Amino acid sequence: MGSDIQRALLWILFGLSAFMLYDRWQVYNGHPSLIGADTEQTAPANTASNASVTPPTATGSGVVPQEAAPAVKKADLITVETDLVKLSIDPNGAVIAGSQLLKEKQQVPWTDVGLVGMILGNKPEPAKDVELFTDKGKKIYVAQTGLIGGAFPTHKTEFKLVPGPLKLEDGKNTLEVKFEGEAGGVKVVKTYTFERNHYGIKVSHQVFNNTGHEIKPSVYYQLTRDGDKPEGESTMVNAYTGTAVYTEKEKFQKVSFGDIADGDRDYQVNADNGWIGIIQHYFVSAWVPTQGVNRENYTRKLADNLYSIGSIAEMNAIAPGANATAEAVLYSGPQDQERLEQIAPGLSLVVDYGWLTFLAKPIYWLLSFLHSIVGNWGWAIVLLTCIVKAILYPLSLAGYRSMAKMKDLAPRMKALKEKYGDDKQRLNMAMMEMYKTEKINPVGGCLPILLQLPVFLALYWVLLASVELRDAPWILWVTDLAAPDPWFILPVLMIISMVIQFKLNPTPPDPMQAKMMAFMPFIFGAMFIFFASGLVLYWLVNNILSIVQQYAVNKQIERDRLKRQSN
């Protein structure tokens, strides 16, 4: 009975792994994931320029004129460079129309490197910088702002660059880039303030009322994007790509592109806190208006496969000849949880750990702590495995003892089978009597495997979603713990460890079942080829520690048996 339960549990683990592999295969072939977050896929985008996007309308606040300003040539884009990003700002609206993350590279397809690359004859191309904002043909992803409440400057108004530096020079910690635009007697000075070693950009709108009457404008902060999957994203990943809204009351709410197309507004519209953003695998762009200021959140479908999300923040009335300033922060960069927490409450929730968030969060925290000590994410995973095994060892010890005793009783179990033949009922009764006499828990052998499953699945999500482990090396051939092992060395070592592990456990009395169990390590190894190398590393170290623990317990049981026999 004990070995039956153990085999059943192993089949559950096998089935779970097979399901995860099938899910990755579904994603690879363009189908939606069966688990976790969904990537919204829509029809091909129409070619649409920044000038053709209609600004939002706020109830009671007026409408921006619909006529489009003349398109600005790409050569006229203003290039701004810091230590982390290179931005392209379109003077037509002072819109951020392009961004290169200078410290983040697009991932090389794992089929182009290592053993698979050699077999297929693929050669990896030089890694390019990750691009977030863009306005190239059908790829549209821009950050826009403007005023509503009158014939005021919008993201369609032509702005002029105020002369000044456009590159963050060595020895400088901040860079200010200013644009001026005017419409309807209202002048806006839009200032982008960059800080060294920060992806967050402070964006201010200083509004000058040059009219002869009081005005009460509102500032809109908008992100516009096509609904396609990010360029360069692995085909084996199906992370969420879409918009999100966060408020203190309703917390984190995803709004998929499909929901926007359907007109769904299942998010908090009116608030005086929070942020709005667009999420994709590993990266996020978010507008964080000044907290405590009344705002209206909105989403809109602008054209086929073109969507926007924004927030309209109220400003106080501005008397003739006076001016007022509205401020917000635009974050556009990697989903670095420590950075995001500093920008705004709840912004780190864009890191999606699926339904195991309650367990994945502590695992990520522990991994980060270990990484701060050893300085390497691979060794942090090794230490994490050791800590988990140490914590679970008191619970696992009973399982190891049961397995050792059952292995020690294998000759007696074989004799019982020969005695009772095909009489399953009497055989099971005799085995249960033997378990009772020898004080063996037949289910105990399942416990070590069962206890590892939640940690295994949570670590799977941590490796899938945490940008910190993206392109993180371990040793020698393992250059990306979030990607499969390009040389299959870790899966092969895992197969060897599983073979040794099964040798230490009791062999099933049924020859057919014994053969199936003997093939199990090779089946697992074949599946783990497609899993992140960090996950395989965890399971390999876990197996090695289990072997050591099981071997020590087996030897102790053997010494106890010899001692009893000598007496």
C-alpha cells in the first residue's frame, strides 16, 4: 500500500510537470496559457501616428479640439540620454515617443545558443537594448500629457524645446529638459526632470494664464499602446500584457485590452490616489499623479488594436496673469520591486506571481536577502534550497524512515507476495499488519515529495516574473537562470540524481511498475529541458540533499537491524 501511494504521488508530480510543459507548448504555438496571467492578443494594428490619437474627454472639463497637428518628421525628434535610458521626445505635444533601456538587453532565444543552437545551426545576433516606448509603423507605445477644460495645449500642440543640455553629464545627478507650448492664451512649460540611476521621471506642467479670465484646467496623463506582444519576448512565456489601475480602495486591478475594447470599466474611476499603467513581461510604464489630488481614471479604444489608459487630475483655478504647477512621476523601466515600492504604494504588484503569490513573495524576499549576501542569484537558489530542506527536515524525517524501513522489509514483502499470489485482499491485510508491527507509516514516504511541491511551483513563478533573475548568471555555462540550460547539463545531472534517489528507495514488487519507475527520471529529465535553469538547479540540489538524508537514514536503519539480529 505504501509503495502504491508513493507511486500515485510521483504520477501526480509527473502529471503536474507534464501539464506545465504542455502549457508552455501551447504558449509557444500562440495559444492562451491555461494557468496564470493572459496576454491579450488582438488583430493587427493599423498604422497610426501620435497625431491621430484623440485626447480624452472629462465630464464637465471640456473637450480637446479634434483637428490633428502636422506630423513631425522622425529626424526632428529630440534625443535625451541619461545613464539608464535614451529617450526620443516628439516636439508635437512634447510626447515621449521612444525609449531605449541602456542597461537592459533583449533576451537571446535559447534555441540560438548552446547545444540546440549547434544542432540547428543557429547563431545568436548581438543583443539589442530593450525598447519600451516606440512609434514605428504598427508598433505604437507613447506617453502623452496635456490640458483639458478649454482650448488649451494638448499632446497635439506643437511645443518648442527650451535651449539646454540634453544629456546627463558625468558629475551631474539631475537633468532638466523643458518644452513650451501655447494655445488659447494659455502657455504650458512642460519639464522632464531626470535623476541619475532612476527610471522615474518627474514631469511638471507649469500653466500660465495669459487670458483675461479665470481658468480651471485639468491635466491628463495618458499611455497609448498597440495590443501586440512585446518584441523579443520568449515564445515559451505567456505573461500578462495590458493595462492596470491601482487605488487604495480597490487595490490592484488589471484591465485587459479586450476589456477596453468591450467598454468594461470594472475599476475605480474616481480617486485621489494611486496610479495607472501598462504592464508587459518584466517591464512596466506607469503614471503616478500627485497623491491627494482628485482624478478620473479612464481607458479607451482609439483604433483597431490601439488602446489608451490615463488619469485626469484636477488643478485649482488660475487667475488672469497667474500660474500654477501640476506634477506627476512617469516610471518606465524594469519591474524592480525595490525601485517600484519607492515610486508608489502598490506599484510592485505589477510583478505577477499568479495564484501562489502568498508563497512566492516570501520566497522572493528570501532569495533577495541571500543574493545580498552571496552576490549571485544561482548560489542564492542553492542556499534557498538548503534552508527549505532544513526547515522541512523534521517533517521529512518520518518519511525517510518509512522509506528506509520499507526498503529493509523488501525481502519480507516479496515473500508475502509469493505466499498470497493474486489474493490482493489478504496480501494487503498482511502488509498492513507488518507495517503496524514494524511501526511504519505507509504514507510517510510521500511526505518529502509532497512538501516540496508548493515551493517548487512558487519558485517557478518567481523565476518567470522577477526581472532580477532575467539574464542572471550562475557559473560557467549557465548565463541566464530564467532560461533553459542551453547545454542540458543541469537536466542530465538531475536525471542522475533521480536514478540514485530511486535506487535508495524500495523497489515496487510488481516488475511492470518497477520498470515504469526506472524510466521516470528520464521522463522528468526530458521535461525539465524546457524549464528555467534556476528551477532545475533548485530540484537538483533538493535531490542531492534528499539523497544524503535518505542514505544516512538507511544506514541508521541497517545498523539498528544488525544490532537487533546480534542480540
